[in-house]
Amino acid sequence: MLLARDNCSSYSLTNSSAEFLGFGQLVETTPTVLRISRIIVAPSKRGRGLGRALCDLLLAEAAKYADTERIALGVYRDNPVAISLYSSLGFVETPPHPIPEVMSMERRIARG
């Protein structure tokens, strides 16, 4: 048996010594929308700007998808550090998420 998910790409953030620093995914939800998902920064590495670096790299990767117009994500409302990061990257709150504890956010893909 195999597990497969054709619409999902996973990325690991590592340093030059191949030490794990973080993880994130891009999930194609529609032909024009990608979702950033499962952002994780190694607990011992938090507070060093790695979440921003990981998001910047994921946004650059998302821009390579020719048809993508927007990128979306969900973030727990009780995570002000993540909300602040995403806001600083140009994400804005969108209509309510089906789970009240989660905020939906979205931004347009920058081209060129």
C-alpha cells in the first residue's frame, strides 16, 4: 500500500550541516489557490527568524506555480506570534474559518 497526495509538496528547512530547522507544505486547493500548511520550526530554534525564512521560501516557491493567484493559510487565533508574522508578510484575515479557533488568512502572489 502507498499513501499519495498529488496536490501537496513538502519542504524541509535545513542548515549547511543538514540539521532540521523547519518544515512546511504547499497544498493546491484549486488551480489558482495554494495553501501553506503544517508550518513547523524546531522548538530549540524558535525566535531566530526561521519561521519568516521558511515562509519567504514557501512564498517564492508558490510564485513558480504559473496559475496561482493567491496563497491561503489557517492559524490558531491564540498564536499571536504566527498571526503577526503572517500579517507582516501581507496576509489578511478572510471570511471565518469553519473552526472558530482558527483564523483564515490570504494574500496575493507577487509576480516579477
